[in-house]
Amino acid sequence: MTTVEFYFDFGSPNAYLSHKVIPQIEARTGGVFEYVPVLLGGIFKATGNQSPATAFAGIRNKVAYEGLEMRRFIERHAISDYRGNPHLPVNTLQIMRGAIAAQVAGVFEAYVDSVYADMWVRGLKMDDREVIRVAWTAASLPADELLRLMQTDEVKTRLIANTEKAVANGAFGSPTFLVGGKELFFGKDRLREVEEEIVRQQQPAHQSA
């Protein structure tokens, strides 16, 4: 069984769209995606990168083309619930610490589904603490416990460590995928190659030689 480390930040719409497609890839290949919460702002700072909205703002036609590629991806994978977020840019520090807290509390999978929907389906302002509390309560998550854990040194340190590890492994943005601890891929449009690499790594040695 091949494991894929998925370095994600809720602030990336492309990471959300990848999240919607990942279960199909797991079902076809038997591979397992390990979701690793990282802080995209920390990755940008460490690598000198910046968001596409900033990086491409002055390039004629580039932003429009990125939107075209997103629409194609959405149609190809029949994703019907993506709505965007009217509050961008959203500071994701709290909800990424929340992701680590959800791991500690044993509610990580439900948390990821809920917060991704809050960001990219419901379009909530997920850097407002009261909005966060209400959203988590509505999703039957242990809101008070998560908010408490978010302030602990353990959670803060683990998020920093995840972010540093992602950069050390070659990440410069999100979504980034590390297949079998060997092969790095960036972006939702590389998911086909990610799937092919999963299959390749799972072949017996004499078949892949």
C-alpha cells in the first residue's frame, strides 16, 4: 500500500478541489492519502513564494486562464458544490491550528470535511473566532475543546514542524503531494500523475524494472 502525504492548507481552493477528488483515487488504486496540515503563509515565507492572486495580478490574461483551468477541473470531476469564498484573503492560522487540535481530539476527518465546506461551499469568514465557534458547533465538533487545544504549545509546535517538514521535502505551496516518500507533485492538475505514481510504486519490482 502506497501512502501519499498531502500537504494542505484550507486557504487554497485548489487543495479543496483536490480533497474532493482524492477519494476516487484511493478507491481506484488502494493508495492512502495522509492529510498533513501546514501553514501556507509559513511555506510562502520560507520559500519566497506568494499567492497566485498576488503573483499573477499584473500578468495580462493569466488570472483569467487560471479561472478557465479551474472550471475545466470542476466540470471534469463533476464537483457541484464549489462556491468560492467572498472574504478572501482569509488568515488560516486559527483553522490550521484547529486541524492539529482535531487530530489530538480524534475528530480530524470530520473536521477537515466541515472546515473545507465552511471555506469553499458556505463561504464563511473562517478567521473570525466567533464564526469559527458557531461553524464547529453546527458541525457537532467539540468547539470549546478545539479552541482550547489550539492555544497549547503542543499544537502550535506540531503545525510549525509540519510546515518545516513540507518545505524540507520540496513544497512551495498547496496542494503538494509526496508519493511514497519519494516523488513530489504540486497542484491539483498533477493528480493524474500522482495516481500513476501510486500504481507504479505498487507494482512488483520485476514489472516496474
